[in-house]
Amino acid sequence: MRKKSPHPPWAVRHRKPGTELKRISGRYYLYGAASEYDKITKKTKKKSLGILGSITEKDGFIPSPKAVLRESKSKPLAVEQVYAYEYGFSSWLKQRLEQSGIEAALQRHFP
């Protein structure tokens, strides 16, 4: 037989598998949770994985800034978003090659 949850239905509605609902100072928070086997005691222990967000009756689930940052950090960076601009050294080198006459010699050998 299942135990009745001590939390209100509006808070329990946001709980999903792999999460834990906690009431701290009258506010409800959703944490990630996992179980881990302890070889010494031969029992499983609950392990909290960090805060996911808070839950209010009015607004529902509000993601934690820490959880949002952690999630964005774990996503790979798209290559299309990375830009590298290098003008200073290339411009300086081209000017030096033109002034010394080496550029003309290089263009003769490497058309």
C-alpha cells in the first residue's frame, strides 16, 4: 500500500521519477535524486544531485538559475557559433612582405 504524500497535490504534480520534493522553511523545492549502493552496509543510500528549482502554488515550477547554468554547461557548443577574427598579425606580415619585395618573389614561385 502506498503512503499518502505529506506534500500538497499542487507540489506533487511537478515531481517526476529521479527527483525528490523537499519542504524547507515552508517553501517547496525540487531536487535531483539517485540511489547508490553502499558495499559496507550492503544497503542503498539516497544521494541528492542538486537543486532543480522551486515550486509555488501560483507559478508552478520555477527553474533554479544554478540548474539552468549546469544544464547549459553540459550541452556541446555549436561550431557555427564560434568565430575567430585575426587581422592584426596577417596585415602586419603582408605589409612587411610587400615592403621587402619578398611577396613578389613568392608570387613568382607560388602562383
